[in-house]
Amino acid sequence: MSSANLSIGVDIGGTKILAALVDEAGNVSGQVHRDTPNHDVAGIERAIAEVIHELSGGNEGLPVGIGAAGWMDRKGRNVLFSPHLSWRNEPVRDRLMKLVGHEVTLVNDADAAGWAEHRFGAGQGESDMVCLTLGTGIGGAVILGGQVHRGKSGIAGEFGHQVMVPGGHRCACGNRGCWEQYASGNALGREGAELVRSKSPVAFRLREAVGDNPEAVTGAIVTKLAIEGDPACADLISDMGEWLGLGISNLVSVLDPGTIVIGGGLGAASKELVAKAEETYRRTLSGRGYRPFAKISQAQLGPASGLIGAADLARFNQQQ
Amino acid sequence: MSSANLSIGVDIGGTKILAALVDEAGNVSGQVHRDTPNHDVAGIERAIAEVIHELSGGNEGLPVGIGAAGWMDRKGRNVLFSPHLSWRNEPVRDRLMKLVGHEVTLVNDADAAGWAEHRFGAGQGESDMVCLTLGTGIGGAVILGGQVHRGKSGIAGEFGHQVMVPGGHRCACGNRGCWEQYASGNALGREGAELVRSKSPVAFRLREAVGDNPEAVTGAIVTKLAIEGDPACADLISDMGEWLGLGISNLVSVLDPGTIVIGGGLGAASKELVAKAEETYRRTLSGRGYRPFAKISQAQLGPASGLIGAADLARFNQQQ
């Protein structure tokens, strides 16, 4: 790892803060974890400042990039809304800059993860790509012409809230039928819970795993059992792969990227999910046979992708 | 109209070729029409060359832009596929250049129409916009950073083939449930025909207008009756406006543009359609209340928008 051109990347999730030093080749060192002080804005901001202080080790000139689940305005000054944290149209960047003592770059966490894959992972060399971060929901990044496409308000790439099933499952965003109600860890957990509730004999391993308690089913449990060979859970992954592939077709119809990168905890966990998504995509893309298929790839950088991308974007900002 | 900086714009539709001289402010003169020699590639190409020859009036140096329904590759050399014409992965631009005797610019017709609205119409001053051309289907243009976003293969903006209703109405693209099966002239015609078939008393005016023959119903007839005040046809327009608004929400989730321009014959005909689409969009956009709404506007340039945009893009190409 080169000691030159280090920058600090911070990824603020709903439950934990992950931070590290990142060099210009995307290598990570000195990783630190903190629990996220949930729903306590001042506490979160102090925790971020402490982590940055710790990593900088006295070198106050390092670029700092912070990725967070939320909508930043186009310039990354204000957080318009954050689903897990309590920021609501607040000048978060300026407050953090005061706490930290110098410039920080504030970006959407899914944009950061997508940027990392573009620079150092599955999307290297691809100027036009889309990255899906499959976790509890669907995070999205759009890279066009080698740059993050942020959109007019800074909120582009909210793929998860495309309505795929009018009148379908209720989404936390207030609508029904959003894509992430069919292709995410939460969706997988909901489907698994229904199977347990139905007392279906095909679900005996899942029922056993959660002591017959549907409330205890999570996407992670379903994924784990599927990987271990449980056919019922494998079917749920396969169903979800179809939804994923359908949504990918829609994105390709709109954006026509060269590559789709599928990441996030769920995307990383299941090759079968990605394979099923690709199969469905190839069956569904409008104009198949008369156009090339965009490549579908599993993300390569794992859970550090968000902090890597945030750190790298901060380095870019500082150079400009 | 300034005589300086004229260029020639040609718009090739399924039934007619429309062409004219266009000045640098987007003003049109000398408009000519030809019937499109359907399914006869050589005939179409000869007709295009004749029209261009006629308009150039001996001045062979004028830039020529040709918009056609079809998928051009990113550089506009080959037509990969055209739904109405018989081009299938053919080097159309080179053949036209031979016929015409100099450089031509070949673009997708919906991209051309969107570009015209961006430069001279409802999207002036808006660097990030989306244009929907509602005709028999849905044509789409994506303008980002003041440029047409063509995508990796040249096929971005195929909004009409996003699946909005999995398992829904069959589409000519081979899938089911494409957006244009719910929000287009064809969709309106199909719904009207079903109303006539049902012999519903609410549809007495529509039944009368087509002599009780469902096969005779078209989107244009439904639109005309709605504008004349027929409540049944107005309901069909309103239903379609809801589908339109839902799809617009999805596009805004992905792209976050500043403006959505709704054009095409159907978009131009019905203010009620556009108003209903906007109402639904404002009810459906994910994150409403925490983000600005993109503006929704009716297109301003009418049926000449395609040729205006093609001519203007040709002028840009020549300047580079």
C-alpha cells in the first residue's frame, strides 16, 4: 500500500459506522468500526468526527469522503432526507466541516459504492454503468461518461422505488409495488416469513431455523439456507432473481449502460441470484437479438466499497 | 428567418417523410411531404435523397440531419433495427451519404424531437430533461448535461418498453406489460375498442362514431371525442394519464431530470392527459415532500420537432 495520496473514507450505515484509510489504488488500511448512535444527529456527527480524527493521525490535510444512506443535494451540502438517520433538509456538510476542521465530501452511500466498483472493481474501464446495492432495499448508482450522474436535485439512481407492480406490496416510501419490495433482503425476509406462516411442509428447514417464528425470518437466513442447499429457500432466491432481472431490463431500456454491477450483502452472497437475474434479463430485454446485451457482474469490493468510493470521490474533489 | 446557417432536417415516419430547411433559431421553411415507400428500403433511401436534393436547391454544403424511428448505433452509422421500416443492422448512413453526395447525420426520431424541445421548445435552458413522444407508442429522449444521452449501444431512452405490469398486455416487442401498452395512442385505441365491444351504454358516442365497429377505433378518435366532451372517452384519457404519471415517476426516480416534456400527436392533443399525468406523478414520486418536483410541460414544437432536432444536430456535428 502506497502511503502517498491517502484519503479517509467513512460509510455511515443504519447500525454501524465503517471507516478506513484508502490509497489511490483503492487499497484499504486501518479500518475502524463504531456503532451508529441511531436517531441522534449530534451523536452521529460527533462519532464521525472522532473516527476521522483517529484515522488522520495528526495529518489534517487528508481528503475526507463520507457516504451515507440519504439524499444529498447536487452539491453535497445538504442532506434532504435520510431513511435511517434523522437528517431532514439539514446543512450536514457544513456542520461536519466545523467538527472535523476542514473540507469533507458528502455523498450518497450507493453512489459511493458504485463509484468504487467503477474505479477499482467490477466496473473498471466501463464509462457507462449502473450499480445496484442489494441490502435491506435497493441502492443505486448511475455512472455515465465516467462520472456519477447525480441528477438535477442530486437524487438520481433511486431505482428501488420504481413501481414495478401497481397496487402491489406497500413500501416504506408510501407507495405500493416498488421494485425493492420484490428484490431486496427485506423482500426475501417477507417471503420467507409468509412461507413459515403458511406452515408449508416445503419450508421445514426454514421453520426449524427460526423456531416456527415468522417474525424471526430475515433475508440473511433465507440466503444462508439457500446456499446450504435448502430447495424452498433456493426457490425464494430464484423468484427474487426474476424480479431483479426484470428491473434490470427496465434500467437498460432507459439508460443503455455497458455493465450492471450487482453488489450489497445480498448480491455478494448469492451467485445463483445474479445468474437468475441475468437469465431473466436476457429473456426480457426489449429488442433482444437486435442489440448487444449489457454485461451483468457481481460486485468485487465487498462491504468496504462504500468507504472506498467516498474516499476516492473526496480525493477527486480535492484535486479539482 | 435568417438565410445564414441553414440546415436540412428530414423526419422519416412509418407513413410519411417530412423535410424542411431549418435555421439556427429553429425556424422552419420550405417544408415538403412524401409518402414513405413502406418496406422498400431502396425506395425509402431514394425518396430521402430526392427530398434532400430538392431542399438544398443547388447548395450542396448544407448540413443534413435525418431522424428515423429505429435504433442507431452510438455513432449513428448503422441502423440496428427499425420497427416500421425494413432496416436490420445495415450501414444506412454510408448508403445515404453515397446517394446524397455528402455528410449526413442519422439519429433516432424521438432523440431528434427531444433535442428540438431542448433547444427551441419546452425544455429551453434545461440541461437535464426527458422528452416523451406519445404516438402509436412512446418515443423517448434523455438529455443530460445539455447533450443527448445515447447510451453504450446508442439505444438509451427506450422508455416505452419498461415493464410496468408483469404479465400484462402483449407488446409488439415480444414482452408483456410494457409501458406503451398502457400509455400511447395504440393503448387508447385498444381500450376504446374494448368499450365498443362491451356494448357499454356509456360508450354510445364512441360506438356511433365508429358504426359499432371496434376495429375502427383509434387513439385519435378517442382523443377527439374526449376533447368534444364525451365523458367515456374523457375517462379513457384520464386512465391513460394515470399510467403516464406512474411511468414518469419511475423515470424521475432513475434520472432525476429538471423537466419532463410530453410531446407527440397525443401529448399535443390533450391538455387533460398531461394534467392527469402530472397529478399522478405528484402523488406517486417516491420521496415527495423531501425533494423538488421535476417540471412537467407539454411540448411546444408540434409535428416538425423531429426534423428541427435532426437539422440542428446535423449543424452541431458539422461545427465539430
